[in-house]
Amino acid sequence: MNAVCLLSGGLDSATCLAHARREGFRCFALSFDYGQRHRYELEAARRLAQSLGAERHIVLPIDLRAFGGSALTADIDVPKHQSVEEIGTGIPVTYVPARNTVFLALALAWAETLGAGDIFIGVNAIDYSGYPDCRPEFIHAFETLARLATKAGVEGASRFRVHTPLIELTKAGIVKLASTLGVDFALTSSCYDPGETGRPCGACDSCLLRRKGFAEAGLSDPLEYPS
Amino acid sequence: MNAVCLLSGGLDSATCLAHARREGFRCFALSFDYGQRHRYELEAARRLAQSLGAERHIVLPIDLRAFGGSALTADIDVPKHQSVEEIGTGIPVTYVPARNTVFLALALAWAETLGAGDIFIGVNAIDYSGYPDCRPEFIHAFETLARLATKAGVEGASRFRVHTPLIELTKAGIVKLASTLGVDFALTSSCYDPGETGRPCGACDSCLLRRKGFAEAGLSDPLEYPS
């Protein structure tokens, strides 16, 4: 069966793609060039798609900078911290408006063209509790929408399921699952603000959560952080 | 109040934008360069945004051709007919997979950045009954999704309403409404397969529906059709 798998180049989406492959899906990996400041992520996505055996990989340009509004795309500084405890609650400034709605809508367009009824997305409601579009109720609402939105859904040919295998896992749980699935951690890129060479900053929310996840999982991260 | 108004350059979306202006909204018009074969439409959108007093107009490039699957974007011929009775039932080949889902998702991204809780879309369930994403149940599902997807929705700051003022109108009804609202028909472009100069073919589904609409409304269309 064909499935569209959203792939950012980070640890979570890589684990999600590896899971979909293990479940037996032929995976069509979809990444977005949305003007993210961490361009290195797209290189990581390309390497991961190949390494994890995706059938095909599309990097779709979509310039969300036209709308502005996030530290990941606009001229707002990515927050840096000394430790994971300093990460604030609430919706962080790295939130990109309606991002997962846009990404799932485009995944749906490709899925419909492929005749695929399955979409995989590596959202996580535990460590990213500040993002409204990472919650199970959002995913369920999108599944309802997808069935009403499409030819296949209307004709009853497809049930359009959005798979979220990581949604209830902690970062440590994701690291362990990735390890079991044979994800090459060295190919993944999690940092919101990496250097030109892709070296992680070690201090943004995403780096801190990743480092905590590896520590709690008792595994070592092959990425080199500034000391 | 701010509203994001989807604007294709056609008669329906122009009427929808004129209606939103009449309702007192400051309108942020959003068009998509999605690789449509009728490029002239985007010129029409630019002229209409200006003519109808939009606050701002963005034409966002988004290459749906990467996914293929429609006569409006890919290498499938646009069907031509002798009369409106020949238009088939069911979902036409001009249907672009998940188009309105993608367009509304992007409108939502802009709305969230603008702090706007209102989106206008000129969908019509009568003459476009073949398109699943023009139906009221699809629109309602999107409103539910939008409230769950966004910071403003989660914080209760916005109710996110998707306005569809044309949804129950016939094409004749839309022509009459447009006339009342002072839409300059000469600026609108409805044809799925216009010539280089934007001259309508007169024989695609969209031209036939438009011509029938003007005839039934008892108004004359300023566009010149081949005789």
C-alpha cells in the first residue's frame, strides 16, 4: 500500500518514516522548503529518504515567509537556553502559523493523486504540547476533513487515515523506537538554528529536548554539540 | 475587521471579495500560482484586487504540478462542449486534488498571522456539485479544524469563520449579485483554457456555465467569445 510520509529531516519524522516502512507501506516522502532558516534540514531529509527506502521524495517549495509570523521563518531570534527546564510553557515563538494544517493539506493532495489512503506525520503531543496542531483532536479533525474533501473519500474508495505513531511518546521513547527501527541518528537534524555545516547549536528548544531524550534513553547521540 | 479572501480571478471569487468589502471587512486577497494552465487568471486577480479595494494582494507560488492529476495543471485536455447540457455529472477531470483544502489551509496561515478570524471563499455547491470540496459539510469540517489548529482558536481569541456567500446561489444568482455589488465583469476571467490574450474559449465547462448564468440573469457579458 502507498502512503505519503511527511519528512522534515528531524529525528521524529525519520522515526515515523522508518515505522511506516516497517509496517509494510511503500512510502512517498514529502518535505517542504518553506523558507525555514535551518536549510540544512532539507539536506538531512534527502539523505533520510534514501537511507530509509522511500519510493520517491519530493521537496515542495512553499514560501510561508510571505505571511511572516515565526522565529523559524522570519526575523525573530530562536530562543536559546542553558537547560531544558528553562523552556517556557504555552505556544513558543518557533510556532509557524497553521503549519501542520498546510503540510497535511499538501500531503492529502499527493495522496489523492497516488490513490493512497494513508498519511504519516511525526507529531508529538508530549514534548510539543505548546503547538495546537500536534494534538490528537487536531489530527482527528483533519481525518474528518480529508474524507469530506476528496473524490476518494466521497466515493467511499478511501478512509484517509492520518497515522501518528509518535503522538504519545516522550522524546526518550522516540529515541528508543528509532534505535529499534535502525534509524541512522547521524543523518537526522533537529536544531532550529544550526551553523552552515549543519552543526547543532545545542541550546535551542529542539536541541535541548533531543539531548534530554538521548540521556533518558541511555543512548549516545552521534551529533557533535558545542561544549 | 480583517479577513482573508481567496481570489482566483474568476467571477465567483470576485463577487465573494466584493461581498466581503460590502460587509465592511478590510480584505487581504490571496491568489495561488499553482501551475494552472490558465495563467491569465492571475492577471485578472491582480486587477480585481485593486478594483475591489483589497488592502493587500499576495500571489503565492505553490507548484501542485509536482503531484499531477488534473486537467487544470497537467497534460490532460480541458473538455469542450457544444452546450451546457453536455457537461457530465460526477467529479470532472478539471478537479485539482485537495485544492480547496490546500487553499483554505494557506488562507488560515495568513489569517492567523494577521489576527483575522474570517476567511471568504467563493465556492458554489450548485453548479460545481461535482467537486467534493465545494460542499457545506466540507466547509464546516474546515472551520472545526481551524479552531483546533491555531493559537488563536486554542486561546479562544478567534472563532475562525469560513464565509461562503455564494454556496447556495445558481450562476445566474451570482451574476445578479455581482452586478448589484458593482463588480466589473470585464476584469474577471472564468475560462479554463483561454488564449494568450486571455480571450475565453467559450466551450469549456466554466465558459458554458458563465454564459448560461448571464443569459438566465438577463445581463450581457462584456467578454468576447468566439462566434
